[in-house]
Amino acid sequence: MLNVVFVSGGDIFESTPFLERLINFHRVFNIKEALIYQIENPSINGIIYDSKTLENRDIQSSLKKSNTLNPMILQFVLGDIELTGKLKANDSIFIIKNINDIHNVFTKHNSNRRESNRAYWPIQVNYHKNDKSRGNWGLILSISVGGCFIKTEHFELGVVGDMFIMDIHFNDFNFLVEGEVVRVQRIANMNSPQGFSIKFISPSVQTKDFIEEIINDKIISTLFMGFAHLEGSNN
């Protein structure tokens, strides 16, 4: 069964028996509660915003923040709203007229969904091949317990299938993890900078804990900024 958060400041929608057999809806009353629930339940499948009872700017701000916390979560706006900026081109955000429309969207997208939280921001990493060759520094823009994306212009070190040892530096500690190059982005575009997509190979429990600490640190920072914005908008 799918788990979906429904954010509404008013009356809850009237679902159908068919939809209730497929989706478990969790009701929250504001954006702040939705962000907190998303952090505590990173495996949720989607979020629905009721545009009739929520402020337009708060919805758009939450769409951006939730997409940063976990870009694989599908987000829906119920009702009429005009998305701005990059939100228009985001393929995980949908405007729906009827609550029952979400089932068709999930049917098309659910097979590609990832279950781990993912956070985006630069982290320094030194990476090299297993043969002890000289390494290069890059920036990790995205990381989860399953892998990461390293922004770099140094492509001479690897091609798809190569194995890297990565020394990841965060705050006052660093740790090593092994990974395989699964994609090389040699030319930057609007969706991705130059760099490598890496799949971690059998990370240890301790390494997973380190990665979760990095992600949680980013989530808390994002939430803090989000709460400050929401509190300011309510004053």
C-alpha cells in the first residue's frame, strides 16, 4: 500500500473505497507538519497539497524543500496553481483536479522510486582508483546510502564500470567508501553538471550511519530555514 501525506488547512477530501484500498493517507494541517513527517518517515510515496486552504507561496516553497530532501517523492497540488521557475519542469510535481488522479500517476512512476532519503549540497571528496593512482578532489552534490554524484571536470580517472575509493569529508570527520562508476556526465546541462554518478559497493553499517548523519544534518538545516520562512510569513 502506498503512503501519502495530505496537507490541508480545511476539511479533508472525500476519497473513494477504491483509492483507500491502495493508499494510506496521513493527514497534516500545515507545511511544517508535512516536513517533519517526511523526515520521520523517509519511505513515504507522496505529498498532496490542498491549494484551497494553503498559501500559494508556502506550497511552492514546500515543493522545493521536499524535492531537495527526497527528489523521488511524488508531489501533487490539488486545485488550480501556477508553478514558477524550475518547478514547472520538475517531473515529480503534478497539478491534479481530482484526488483520484494520483493513482494513475503512481502507476507510471512508482517503479523508479528510491526509498532512502537523499540530500543535495556540496561535500568535499577525494577519489581515486583501487590501483592507488593519484586522486582528484571533487564536490559531492547528492548523496544517499546507495550512492552519490561527484561534480568534477577530471574525467581521465574513470569510465563506466571503474571502481573508486572515495575519502568523504564532512564537518570534523571523514570516512572511506568504495563505489562503481555507473554514469559519466561529460557535458553539463540544465539538469546535471559535469561529473560521475557512483553506486556504493557493500557499504559497512558504520559508513551507512555516517551517510545518514550527513543527510540528517542537511535535512535539519533545510527545515530550520523553512521554519524561519514560514514563521516570517505568518507575522
